[in-house]
Amino acid sequence: MDKWLKLFETLSGNKKLLGTVIGVLFGLFFLIFGLLKTIIFGFFVVGGFYVGKMIDEREDWRDVIDKIVPDKYRD
């Protein structure tokens, strides 16, 4: 567990290294699964990030939707 914590601290402190690791992972996903599945996977990752952020900040999901959806599409 300490090994993973040290890796996380190293990656969070060095943004270039973090970007490189993310790029390599998406490159591997692209080679293994193809472009469409990689894009879909990326959407799920981003969606999971926003849900986690919303839970951490104790933000209501309706407020998030209000930020995303333009005024003309609301009731």
C-alpha cells in the first residue's frame, strides 16, 4: 500500500509525468480496444471524476445539471 501511495504522491507532484502516464494509458487502450471504445471509456472516466467531485464537495446534482444545460432548455 505504501508503494501505491508513494507513486500517487510522485505523479501528483509532477504534472509532466502524470500527463505522460495518462497519455501512455490512453495509447494502450487505443491499440488494444480501438478508437471508439477508448473514447467511450474516456467519457466514463470523466463522468466518474465529476460524480466523485460532486460527492466530495457535497454539491447537489441538480446544480451541476443547471451549470451544464443552457437556460433555453430548462423548464
